[in-house]
Amino acid sequence: MSGNLIEVEDLTVQFRRKSSKLISLKAEHFSAVDHVTFSIKKGETYGLVGESGSGKSTIGKAILRFHNPSGGKILYDGDNITHLHEKALLPYRRKMQSVFQDPYASLDPSMTVSEIISEPMEIHQLYTKKERKERAAELIETVGLSKVDLLKYPHEFSGGQRQRISIARALSIQPEFVLCDEPISALDVSLQAQIVNMLEELQDQLGLTYLFISHQLQIAQKICDHIGVMYLGQILEEGSSEAIYGNPQHPYTQMLLSSMLEPDPDVHSLDQIVIDSGVQSYSGKGCKFASRCPYATERCLNEMPEYYTTGEEHRVACFHVLDN
């Protein structure tokens, strides 16, 4: 066995583009995810970072099969789940759970906390009714809330508390893999640290594997073992957290990291890199970042760069890096 729980190979996800014409004879599609390949080892946290609209969440939802892939493969512990129908997917849905950005939107306001946590167990026909209540009581304390909270409704909690309930629900059916899609971006800074610390503790206790999606680079640096830097549906650079933050190679990665606020304003780990802040665009050929890159050449505009290995488990798609 490779030791990988999740393997994404040449994944493409396309959506139909809405036409401005009243009658369109030809359906137009755009690729939200364009030939993406990466893997997540068992028990580790893989991070996807990048600007909004880069395709991070689409990848996560494609792995969970909320979106159907247009090309490529998704393997779960060696099993190809790319095109499984819903009935065949059910065992994998138990193994894969999610925690999303807005906990209030993902929690049914008409259900009590006890019902919310118990619902996945009912769907997968796990435990008796009494055992479900007992497990809900156990989980609510595991995420730092009280048993008395089980009879309350989502609107009675703060944002941080609602996210704890979402995590308890995700854990109720003992998953192996959890998609954490911007799980803390809607919370204030003090609550963010609490949720991240809890996720790390739960990972150690339960042996969980995470895909952590975030635009908050400081948080990704803390929690992730490996990181993929995304832009317009592609991973431009990938490597260990130490490699990405300690030795960023791609101009886009350098731009993102140079924009991070330093705890000490007198200390700067990277010079500020100024890149055209216009609308992300792609002509259909060449490097997707070429229109905004200060190092772009004619080759960048017309030819797609292949991945270039710069170190152990560190790869980058950039002609500028290759030539220097």
C-alpha cells in the first residue's frame, strides 16, 4: 500500500457557463478544476490555499462526490470512487465527512443539537436509538460543549459554538477523512485558534486525515503537513509546509506569502512582491498566471509549464524557476 488515503489523479471538473444569449446552440463549459494531481497520506493534513475562485472548494466537493468529475480519477484507500453511483458510494460517505465555512447555514434551525448530531447515525443505520443519544452526549463534550446544550437549537449558540456542533456531527459516524472547507474564516481570531487546536487534538486522538481548505496562510502553515497552492483551477506549487513557507518558488506563492502580516512589523521574511491585481484571466494557452506575473515571457504566454522538482516532495510549474 502507498500509505495514501486520498489520491487525486489528473482531476478536471467542468461546469456549464450561463450564456448571455437567449438561444444558445452550443453549450459552453469552463474548467473550475483543470488537471489537478495530489495525494493525502493517512493521518496527515493536506492544505489547499489560494485566492477565492481558484477551485479549492470544488476539489473538496469533488472528492466527496458532491460534484461529478469531468475527467481524471479519485481514489479512496486505493478504491476508484470517481464514477460510483449513489448506492455504491454510501459506504464511502460514512468514511468521508465535511465541516464547512458557515456553521449556521449547514445546521437545520428546526432541529435540536441532539437531533443534528444523531442524524448521520440514523442515515447510516448505526446504533440503537439509546446508543445514538449516548454518543451525541459523548461527542458534545468532546468538542467542548455541555450535555445541557443537546436540547438547544442552533440559533442559541455563537458562531464558534455552532462550528463545534458541526464538528461533532461530522465525527458521529467515525469517519476517516474530513474535508475542512474554510472552517474558521467566519470566526474571530480568538475562536479560530480554539477550533484549530481542537481539530489537531481530534486528529491525534482519532487518527483523522484532513483536507484543509483556506485562504488564511498563517492558519494553513500551522495545521498542514503538505500544501498545494492553487490558481485558476491548477496547483502551481506543491510541497511540505516547511518547503512552501521556507522556500517558496513560484512567483504567485511568493506574492501570497509576502502579503502575510508579520507579528513583528519590523521583521520581514519576504520582500513585498507587487503583482497586477486585476481580474484573474486566462487566454486558453500558456501559464495561467502569465497575465499577472512580473517575470512572464513570450514562452509563458504560449506554453503550459510542466512540473519541475526543486526538492524532496516539492514541485513547481514555472519556466522562470526552471531557467534560474
